[in-house]
Amino acid sequence: MGEEVKVVESGTIPKKFTLIAGLPDVGLVGLVAASHIVSSLKLEEVGSVESDSFPPMIVLHDGVPKSPIRLFTSGSLVVIVAETAIPASLTRPLADAIINWAASHNVELLISIGGMAVQNRQDLDVPKVFAALSDKSLEKKLGDAAEVLGEGYIVGAYALMLRKCAELKLPAITLLTQSFYNYPDPEAAASALNTLNKILGLKVDVTELLQRGEEIRLRARDVMKRTQAEMARMGKSQEYEVPAIYG
């Protein structure tokens, strides 16, 4: 029997919206980027993702206990932020819960933000952003904001979410930014946000994010350590291989 994961709404969800997913992954790029969107655009908390199978934990913000996976919104934007590592065993139930919920609420576009580990990351001043699409028709939406990832593997929640969106004909873009594998990478998150700004016409200023880079790295060390352990369980290293068979 599968683990039950559900989205619990505590506020008003827009009738039509773009969903941005920021889950812990390579370099914590998604978590850092999504958290910055929430603070920069002053999004309102409107829900959480819950499961009895999640670790028994909360996060504290201004002394108030919060679920570690929450939903925020403003206008036609909804952002999911996960402030804890996702257990490998719950990756599929979480992905299914998010996509099923989004589909039932008339989501117009899903954009997931993650990292792509590269060995020469320390030599890159501005990390490059690649994109995986649920359908080739989204290349027009993407424009020149990012380079389409032609070949490769994606492992984890974002892989399952992208595949399910393709099956359900839901438009989805997964942004993968060159990053460190096991170190929080605020600079990669800034590159991802600049790309997101181009795609959606947003105005998320990344200046403060870059200025607070060292502070973010220190604060996110523990989450990165736990995330790294879960990525190992998922076989995340396979992402950096090229498929042996070409179509």
C-alpha cells in the first residue's frame, strides 16, 4: 500500500496559476530559489503538504511552528517550498500528490527548479541553466531563457513530476542549473531566478540573495547533509551519465 501524501489548503488558491516547485536537490538550488521568491515577493502562506510518513518535525519561523513543506501564493503564482530533505521512500507519493493536486486546480504551468552538478562549478562565474520540457511545444514559452536539455537522465521527485505531467498533458518545465553537488549554491539559485524572470516576466531581485550567499551556505548545511544522503539512496549520480541508446 502506498504512503498517503496530501496537500492541505489553509487559504485561497488562485483559480488559474503557475506552480513553482522548490524541493531540496542538488546544491539546494530549488529550495534557495523558491525561498527567495517567497520573501522577495512577500507571498502569503496558503497550505502545506502532509503525511503521517514524514519525519516528526516542524520548522520555526518567528517562533511559530510550521510544516516543513508549505504553499505560498500571490496573484497567479503558487510556490511550494520544502525546508527539509525528502525521504527517498516518499519521493513518488510526494510527486503524485503535488501533480494530482495541481491538475485538479487547473494549473497552467509547472516550473520545477533544481541543480545539475558539474565538476568545474568553482570555475563558473555565472552558472548556466538548462531546461527539460514535458512537451516540445514549450520551447516557444522557454525562448532563449535556457538551453533545452537534449540528452541525459533526471532522477528524483522532479523526474517523476515531469513524467506525470507529460502523461497528463500538463505543461511543465524543469530548470536545472549548473551547481555544486553537495554544497548549498545560492549563486546557482540566482541564475535559476534570472531565467524564471525571463520566462514568467517576474521581477525577482537576486542582489540580496547573492550578498547573503555565505550566510545561506552556513544555514543550509544541515539540510544539505540530509538531502545528500537521500540523493544517494535514489541513485542521483546517474543523472550525470549520457543514455547509451539514442532515438
